[in-house]
Amino acid sequence: MTIQISEPTAMNPADDSYNAGYFDGELDAISKLPARQAHDRASMADQYDPLWAQGYADGYLHQIQVTHALSENEQATR
């Protein structure tokens, strides 16, 4: 009888690349990087690491949506 050990998905380098891009995108959105610069950064990275570029764009857009929703909630409670 053999025991099969599956590798966790977090150890997959592709996931790490996407997650790193996602985190970078979130940080750039929080630091108020203009959308044009974020798009340029993702476009330039796409030819070298498409997963990072996709994660970056997803993280940037997600954080923009979260920040917008939070500001709307603050205005509604005033």
C-alpha cells in the first residue's frame, strides 16, 4: 500500500505568480496609482509573466471596487 501525498496548490509556482501580482495590484490601488499607469504595468509584464499580469489587473480592480464601496458606505451613514 502506498500513500499518495498531493502537493498543495499554494506551492504551485503559477499560483504564487498570480497571487504576487494580485497583491501588487492591490497595493498600487491603495497608493492611488493612476489606472493608466496600472494598465501600462500589466501590459508590459504580460509578455514575461502573463499570470502575474492577470493577478495584478484583478487585484487592482478589486481594490478599486472595495475602496469605492467603502466610501459609498461612509457617505450613506453621514
